[in-house]
Amino acid sequence: MTNEEREIFQPWNNACEHWLLNQATNLEQFFSEVQEKQDNRNEEMRIADIALNGFISTVAIFGAIETGLFEALASSPCSLKKLIQQLNAEKNNLNRLLLTLQRIGLVKLKSQEWVLQAPARRFFTPTAPEFEPYLWTRLSMTRHFLQKDLTEWTNMVRGQQQFDESQWLDHNEQEFRHFEPIMAAQAPYLAARLGPIMQERMTERLLEVGGGSGIVASLLACSQPDLIVTVLNWPYACPFISKTAEKFNVSERVRPHPADFLEDHFPTHYDAALFAQVLINWSDEVVSKLLSKTYQALNSERGQIIICEQMDSPPKDMSRIWLTFMAMRANAPIEGRTPYRWVDLLDQAGFHNPRLQGDGTEEGYRMIQAFMSPEQNGAEQLRPSQTIYHNGETVRITIPPSPEGYTQYVGLRIPAGGQTFVVNQFNRLQPFNGVNLSPWQDDETVIEQVVLPNVPRGKYLLYLLHAPEGIEPLAANEPWTLNVSAFRIN
């Protein structure tokens, strides 16, 4: 330990010594039967377990990968003696590694033989049929981050070492190789979600902005023989896009377009534009700029924008915590935008009638669609009797029947101050508190009101949310759909 480190940690060392001396006259506290103290101690031990064992667990996993332990156990259970011979390892240390991995739940000792558990096969054994690269890619990226930037960690927290968003990661092929597997690991899931959305509107020409190595574009092209995809990305990424398309035999229909998507204009005449896990890294100002350029790139008659993002902000789950940690290298916001914020941003860019869908997973992915014209969203929406109202006319809003197994929730946002109301019965508006939603409990007509002179003028947004019966949509990760329609009072 250096002198500087000794000085930094001296208050903690002094406190430890003071604590130890104090226990000499207060040992009975360790056997307290007060329930509140016991509950606090249990919670403290849970946190201590995370703090102490998190790093140890990660190191143990890499130890198993680097020694070939997971691969050695992939085909069949194995005794410690046989593993020592196979891996040319030291007995005591290999046994300690196995015990640590057993504590994590990756291996198990049965009848004096070590057995590989399902999570280890799924996440850390590439030869296993059930292997998925989701967790391995994140662990390897974290290791790369720590090896490269750990010494600068405190300076980053203090803001003494700055990184621009455009340096996440550095603009070169080597850094791209490290980062790209993370996106590739999610690509099959994303493509499976995106496929039906594009087939619904017969998409023939797709522009994917910031499309990584082209893996999502290639998977979509494989599943849709008539689809042509342009992948717009930094020039250094374009060779990877071409190689990926060639690997999937779709080179004629998946083509790179080298450009700085922050500064350059987008190519035009596309049926759809896709942002998959791109916009979360950028501020609202940058996102507004990108959405406006996308609007210009789409066909006016049938164009749509598709966005796949996480809307939950950290620390919603471990995936979001990981992203928060990794973003220390960049001035990236990594804050999931709420559905209402997305509606505002899309509206400002000129898009109409957004549709937002949740996927019911802990990842918190959301599929967002918005259209060049209001008529393009064919989903069930709240229907105003006309698109523009004037003084003396009657605003009439109706609701479609609820899908089987789902509950409907209705909302209205007024232009003056942007306040949102929940509507659970005919003409009954309650201010939305951001926490609770009351389901719709009435018949077909939601609102029927005459436009009076004191009614706020401008654009009104109508929200229709479908969520599975029996759940609170704001408190659970469930598949839900939010459709937005609008009308104006002039």
C-alpha cells in the first residue's frame, strides 16, 4: 500500500481500532434478542454478502473459464482427482475454486463427483447446446473495462477525468470488437420482437441507425426475403457490417452506409427506420435531433419509426446497474425515458399516434412505434369523433372493447401545463399521481363535453393502456401496450 493510500484509509483503520476496544465492554450486544436489531442485522448481512462476494464470484468464474473447468465438466460429472489430472491443477486450490463455484450455484458435488449446473451450461460453456452469450459478454466487457480504466475510477467519479459520449467506445476497430458481442448477444431476441412489427406493415426498405455490426439487420433479412436494410454506422464499423451480412448470406440486401449519424444527413425514401439500443446513451437534445432527421428520411405515406429501448432507470435490476457502472467511462445519461417522455419527443419531431409495448421481462425492453400520419396506427385506440374542434362543438371520445384477459386504463393530457388525468368513468377525470392507475369501468363513451371559451386550446393526447388482468401496470414487469391518439381544440 502506498503512502497516499495509507493516508486515505487511515480514518477507517482508526475507526476499526476504536470499535474493537469498545467491544471489550459491550460484548453482550451480539446476543441481543430485540427483533428490530435482528432484522437490521439480517439486512446488513445481505448487503455485506453482496459487497464481499460480488468481486470474488466474478474472479472465480474467470478462473473456471481460464482453467477450462466448465468445459471439463460439460460432457459428464468428474471427481476432483480426475479434474486435477485433466487440468494440471493444484489439488487444494482447485478444490477451493470448486467450493466457491458451488456457493454461487454453478457446480454441485454429488456422490464425490462435481456436476455442472444449468446456469453454468447456459452462460459459461460455449460447447453446450443451450449456451447463450448474454451474461458472458457483459462479464468480459466489465473485465476489459476494469483492466483498462480501474486506476482512473476515482478520478471519473470526481469528474477529474472526462470522456465525451462519442468516445464510448473509442472509434477504432479494436474497441468495437470488445463491445459488439454485447449487442450481438441480444440480437436474436430483438429480431424476434421486431419481425412481427415490420411484417404488420409490409416493410420493404429499412434504415437501421447505429446498427452495430449489422447482426439485427442480417437476422431480419433472413426472416423476411423481400426486406432490404441499410445499416448506418461509423465508417470503422462498416467492414464488420459487410462481414456479418456475408456470414448470413444476405450481402445483397444488407448494406453498410458509412456516416456520422450525429452530424450527417440520413439517406431517404425508407418505409421504416430502426433504433435498437442506441438512443438510451444520448441526451434529449441529441435524441430530438436524430428523430427529426429520421422524419425526413421516411416515406410520407407509410413511413414509421421503430425504437427498441429500456425505459426503466437504474437500479431497477442488475442489468441496469451494470449499464450504470459501465457508463462511468462516458458522459452518457443511460436513464430510461418514461413512455410519456417518448410520446413528447416523438410528437415534437412530427410523428403521430405512438404505440408502446412492454415485453414482461426484467430487462425492461420496450418497442416503440410512431407513424408519419395518424391513420397508420391500426391498433385499438381512443377515438375522437373528429380531429379538430371549435367553440360550441361537442368533443366525444369512445373506447373499443377490452381484449380478453386484459384490463383497460384511460388517460387524457391537456395542452395547458401538460397535466395528465386518469379517466375511469364517463366524464370523470382524476389527476394522475404517477403511482396508481384506476381501470376503466364504464361503457363505450369516455368523454362527451361541449367546447366552451375557457377550455384550453391546443393538442390533447389520449392514452389507452392494455395490461393483463390482476396486475398493477406501474408496479410489475408485464406485457402491456400503450396506444396514443390525439385531437386539437382551436
